[in-house]
Amino acid sequence: MRREWILSVLVVVAMMTSGCVVSNKKYQDALADADSAKMELEKTRQQKNAMEQQVKTLKELNVKFGGEAQAARDELQRIEHGRDKERGSLDTRTKELEDKLKAVSSQNRNVRAEYEDVKRHNETLKSLVARYQKELKDRSRSVTGSLTPSAALPPLPGAAPMAPAPSAPVAGSAAMNVNKASASDMVLFLGLKKDEADRIVTNRPYRVKGELVAKNVVPKETFDMIKDRISVSP
């Protein structure tokens, strides 16, 4: 557009300098065209400037949005990394708590089982103590009855007075019969180990005490410890 306007001006100038005579109307038309071209050129220049400013603004916005987008991506990546790390920590902590819960549950079961064993053992001890107390009372009554002197008979004439019979030893009555006692009784009252008491029960009967060692049922040291507290009555 600018080029056409310049060409029109040059044509008018050339015609004027060459001495050509043009009509006033054509001259006015040429001026009008020149003004129109000038206005069009100015409008085009303004549009160009506006476009350039708009392009500049768009570039600035593009840079700004690009920076914000990069910052958003970085933040998202950081959040995802933190989330993965936190998830890993939570998984680890959850596993630790589950393992701890299993261990505590196992310990609780063991303690409960041990408590039940102790409770049963206490009941057994109570029963054994009651039974042995009864046996000791019965034996004591039996020994007392056997030692009670019969009604005194009048001495025969010329007979020497009879010497009192010696009292029977009481200690032997408290010996535990290894041919009849249970393994738990021997553990409780003789202080034997469970396996030793079980072997004594398994290898019954015994005719003499020494068979406990001869049959390799208990060690000699154990036998020496219990020999005075046991019996082998049938």
C-alpha cells in the first residue's frame, strides 16, 4: 500500500514537472487517493504495532506460563516423591506394628498357656498335699493304735515283769514307694526331674532300691540323694 501511494505521488510530480496539464478533478482525486493511502498506511502501521505488542505480550505470557508450568511440575514431582517416601515409611511402620502385634499375641498365648499349666500344677499340688496329709494322718493313727498297750494282765506268781516292747520306727512310714507313686509325686516330693520320674515309672517294678542304678534309671548321684526317702514295697 505504501508503495502504490509513493508511485501515485511520483506520477503526479512527474506530470507537473513535464508540463502536462491535468484537470482539477483528477488532481483532487489524486490528492484524495494519496490521503486515503496515507490513512491506510497509518492504520496498517498501527495494526502492525498492535500486533507486535500483542506478540510481545504473548511471548511474555508464554515465558511466564512456562515457568509456572515448570514450577507446577517440580512441585508435583516433589509431592509424588514425598508421597512415595511417606507410603514407604507407612508400609514399613505398618509391617513393624503387625510383627509386634504377632509377637505380643504369641507371648500372650504362651503366658496364658503357662498360666494354665501353673494353675493345673497348683491344683495337682493341692490334691497331692491333701492326699499325703490324709495318708500321714492315717499312718499316724495306725502307728498310734499299734503302740497302744493292751489291758494290763495280772502278773503270774513268781513271773518276772515283762519288758516293754520297743516302739516301731516312724521315719520309715514316710518313705515314698517308687513302685506305686506317680511321676508328678516323685517330682514334687523327691525333687526329681520330669524325665527321671518318667523313667522310674516306665521301668517298674523294683525289688530292691539298687535297681534304680543297676537299670540305669537314675544317676548314682540322684540315687544317693533319694535312697533314704524311698521304698520298694510291692
